[in-house]
Amino acid sequence: MIYTRELKETVAFYVNVLGFECAAFEESWGWASFVKDGVEIMACLPNEHIPFDAPLFTGSLYITTEDADALWQQWKDKCRVCYEIETFEYGMREFAIYDNNGYLLQFGQEINQ
């Protein structure tokens, strides 16, 4: 679950830029769900019990894929890039982008050594 004050914009980013399907959007609840290739991400407006000024998440959402290069080609010019696609010594080919809220999304593919 990612918190956002821009729920409609977040739905638009995940659907129109990243190609997720909007599985649910409940504006009255302030909640939405996106799915793509077996991955589900939920977004919501923070409730009054959670202090929230802006995203403060210090980690990343790491999503494994079977074709990191294809995703990189689709998104590299449409998103703010953290780091370009690269093959790492730990056996992953990956890249990282930011969503419209500033959350870090990493996409990695296991490679044969």
C-alpha cells in the first residue's frame, strides 16, 4: 500500500504510463488497486490516524520480471529514472524509476551467470 494525496494522478500514472490495469478504484474510500503480470499495487489516501505530508518511504518496491530490457525500453523516456538498466554481479539485470509520487520502483530479472 502506498500513500498519496494524488490518487487520481497515481491511477493515471500506473495505468497510462506503466500499463497496469486498474483493478479497483473507490474514490469515496480513497483507494485504488493496480495489477500487471501477477503484481498488485494498492494506493490510498492516508487516513487521519497516519501523519502524512509527502512520501517518506526509504526503501523501494522491487518487482521481478522476465524481460527487464523490454520494460526499460517502454518506460525510460516516460519516467524519472533513478538508474539505467544494468547487469549486477549478484545475478540481476535491473533498473529503477520513480512513480509520480516519488516512490522508487525497481524492476529486476534474474540472469544466468
